[in-house]
Amino acid sequence: MAALCASLWSISVAQAQSTEAKLFGAREGIQDISLSPDGKRVAIIVPAGTHGTALLVSKPDGSGLKAILQLGGEPDKLTSCAWSTPTRLVCNLFMILDRRDDLVGMSRVIAIDDDGTHIKELTPPQGSDSLYEAYYGGGILDWLPDTNSSTVLMARYYVPEASVGKQLVAQRREGLGVDRVDTVTLKHTMVEAPRPTAGEFITDGHGEARIMGVQPVKSSGYAGKEVSYLFRKPGSREWLPLGKVKYTGYLSEGFNPYAVDRNLNVAYGFDDLAGRKALYKVALDGSMKKDLVFSRDDVDIDGLVRIGRQQRVVGVSFATDKRQVSFFDPELKALSASLSKALPGLPLVYFSDASVDEKTLLLFAGSDTDPGRYYLLDRTTKKMAEVSPVRPQLSGRPLATVKPITFKAADGTSIPGYLTLPPGSDGKNLPAIVMPHGGPTARDEWGFDWLSQFFASRGYAVLQPNYRGSSGFGERWFKQNGFKSWRTAIGDVNDGGRWLVAQGIAAPSKLSIVGWSYGGYAALQSSVLDSNLFKAVVAIAPVTDLATLRADMKESMGDSVADDFVNGGALLKEGSPAQNAEKIKAPVLIFHGDRDINVPIRQSRMMEGKIRGAGGKVEFIEYKGLDHQLDDSDVRAKMLDRIDTFLHSSMGF
């Protein structure tokens, strides 16, 4: 165990100015982990260097540890790996490439033996006659747990090929289909013919595709807002209508299937119930009988709990003040209760993986003051052993507790959030940071957060508000999203800052705001709404101009989708920090990676120019070769130190 933890940490040593920045800026020591079908080995993706990734395999106790693959992150990096057999792994790679003066994300799937040999690409190669390049490399739909073989079901995208001379080459199919793939021999056998409109296949976990989602393309060439779902009865090849889901911006209407239970012959999925998402099941026998499975009247039900090689549904998850799980499976429900007693200080417990017989379980346990650790549980002997902490560099270090709180917005609405105070602090008259989350279709949750923990270690109080526009609290809370309803969302963020001052937590002269992505937008726009509230503004990879955002969305997804997210009119100017730079009086610090495909770096470059043109104070730091996440330990550590120095100098303490 100690050897494993030491290896995880030593493979990613960051150089930084301060101890805190080095420790909290380092990427997670375990970025992905999986258990072999026989339960005897684990495969772990860890950081390599400052922004690369490596694949390790070992026994769960850390013995036999071996690095079998390493990628430098320029551009390839590992995102996930899982076992197709006790000795063979299937891994997903992701890269960002330059294509036609633009950046695009590309995925690929490979297979590799557990000793690092026989690396093969499962994504079918494209020839020079292909009409276009497929950026989606495919994904595993079903591990075929009943076959005891090296085959899997894999979704793949078929690209038609051009004609050669007077003859057409064999490949004229187009769209998403499903192949049975042998991960050792690479033999591909088509089991679901591709369709240009197909966007999703859902199997029963035992090798049968039971649900297909299709999304027709409009005359404009862009996909429509409506997805039609089809299903099959057991043993049938005929597709029958299941229902439709209509998407409007971030919201959806209709039963959205996520999983199939072969034994019950039902589809599990989410649908609206009184303005919140609830879990339903629909019979797949043709009766279309629909039953409510689980709901709450305060938050959305937003997650399925699945387990095993067949990914059977065993429960649901949802987030109130803390993330909770409700199990349907009686044995796992009892086991979960036992684990809560065995791990009293680690209330966030999730089953990560299982052996094929489910007698050996890999589980994660964490809290606000513990980044988490993985355990291996033998259900037969009832023995449990720790595999490794997620962030071994923080082991034994006191961390700040996170407290769920609410504060009143200007209109009297109670806004939920989380308050993190420096360890040992009395919580009074502190330098403080409001830290709105990204998305905006997201929400903050209780648990470990490396950014807020760093700031707490440096003496700051940190407030993370779930402003209106956040997801997880129902349709009314979501409003029209954080861009179209920006006045409400940013108003809530600013009211969070005022609450910190009113409670005596923050000194008025030492109140700042820090945000990433949409959170960066909120940080900048907060000063547009109230130029005197925050004394320093930090924006990481922010959206700054809604007209540019709308134009980008229109080009990639069409007018209707762009309208749903960011409509035209006065919003484009009033809701854009870059169009109101003269209102921003506080000094501003901006960070952005030049390989960002989520928010193009031109958004930050524009913001810098606008602030300078308005006579404001701004510093802009560009990172070469990094994407939206700035997934580099050294860069993150230096960024944290730079933010700390900037806040101190801007607020004079």
C-alpha cells in the first residue's frame, strides 16, 4: 500500500513557490481506477509529469505495481481504462487537434495487455477515401459479462468513402452503429447497422441493444431539438416507438431513458414531476406502463447507481445539503449502512467497480476534509482494505470543514451554498472569497474542493453559492439559465458577498470574487452589476462576450439552440462583461489556456483589451498548450500562488 501511494505521488511532482500551492495544485493522484473481472488486480490512471498521464496495474495491496503506458498530454491523454478480460484493458484517449484553423476534440479507443504489450486501436482506421474525419472514436456499451470472452459491444461511427473511378468502394454506410469487437484479435462484427440520425444505443447489460435514440437533421443541416427513442421487445429485432424528449437549452421534456433492466424488462429514465426530475421505469413489453420509482419535492433526482459488469441499476443518487444514495437492492442497502458505521468520518461512499461475480467490490469514500480513498471489500470474508488515497500528498494534513448554509437574496429568496473557513479560525473579519461555480448547468456539492481548500489554507473564508440558474433544484430554480437570467444569477452571487460582510465573516475591504468558466463570467459580471462590492476579481477561462458565444453556438449547433442558450437583443450587451468594461473598477486577473475548446481564449483576450481600453487594471496570463481545465500540476500551483499574491496586493493585507 505504501509503495503504491509513494509511486502515485512521485510520478507527479510539481514545482511551486509555496507549499500550499504545490500540495493543492497537484492533480489527483488517482484519476481513474478499475477492478479486473476476477477481482485480483486494479488498473489506475495517474498523473505523469506535470500534465501527462500513466497507466499502472497492480494487485489491490500495491504489490506487483507496474507502469504499462505513459502519455505526455501533447496531445494524447488517458481518460479512462477498464478490463475486458483479467489480462486485457480497454482505454479511452482524448486529444485536442488543429483542424481547419480551429481546435477540435478527438477520442480514440485502444486495447492493451496488462504487461504493456499488444497495444491495438479498437477505433476503426479511416482511409484516405473517407469523406470526412470522425472525431468520435467510439465507446464500450456492453462488456458481455455472460460470454467469458474478450469481446465487447462498441458504439462506433461509420464514415462513408468516396467513389474510386467508376466503382463505389464497399463502405457507404454512415452514422452511429454498434459492433461486436474482439479486444484481442480486433475482429469487428456489425450487430446494429449505422443510421445517420442515430445518436445513442442502450443495451441490457447482457449483449442486446434494447433502446435507440434518433435525432433527425433539419433542412438547415443542424440536428433538431427532439430526440425520438425506440425500443425492442425481448428477442425481437423490430424497433417500436418509446417516446420523445424535447430539449430547450439545458432543460428537457419527456421520458429520457438511461438504462435497461433485462430481468424486470423495463427502461429506467428521468422525467419531470412537478417541475423536478424524478426516476421512472417504463415497461418494454409493449404496454408502455410507466411507474414512478423515486422522487423528492426539494431537489432533482439526477443519478443512477449502477454496479457490476452488466451495470445493473441498484439505486439513485441526489444532492440535498450532501450527496445521498437510496438503494433498491436490499443487500447493497444493508451493506451501505454497514459501511457508514465502518467509515464514520467518510460519509460520501460510492461503489466504483466490481468483480464479475460481485463478491469483490471497489469503493470510494470521502468527505469535506478528506479528498477520498479507495477500498477493496471482500463480501465473502467481510474484510476491507485500503487501496490508496486519491491525493496522497494531503494525507495527514488538517483540512477545512465545509458547512452548508443559506443566505437571503435581495428579493427574500433563500440561496443555498457552502461556507469554508480556515482551520482554527474564529470566522470573523477575514479576507473572503465568493466563488461561483461553472456551468451554469451545474451546482456545487458538499465535499473536498481543491480550490476552496487552498484558499482556506491561506486564511480566506470561501462562499460557494448555488445561485438561481444552478441545476439540481428544479426548473423554477434553473430559470432560463445563468446567461439569459443573468441579473438574477449574478444578483444572488453578489448577495452572497453582502451576506459575508453582514455576518461579520468578511471585512468589507477584503472581499473578492474568483470563478472558473461560467464562474469567471459571474466574477466579471458581478462588478458590472455592483462596481463597489468586490475589491479584486479573478476569472479563469471566462465567457466575457455573449454575442461571440452566440455566434459560436450558432455556427456549431444552429440558430434555435443558440436562441435557447443566449438570445439576441439587449442581453448581448447588458449581459456581457466585455461590453461593460468601464463599469469594472476593481483590479482584474485573468487566466486562460490557448487550447480551450469549451471557451475559446479569444474571450479572455477581448476582455483584457476592453478593460485596458477603459483605463482599468488587468493582468492576463495565457497558458500555451493547455485546455479549459488547465490540467497541469505546475501551472495550477503557480496560478494559485499568483492569485494569492494578487488578492493580497489588491486588498492591501
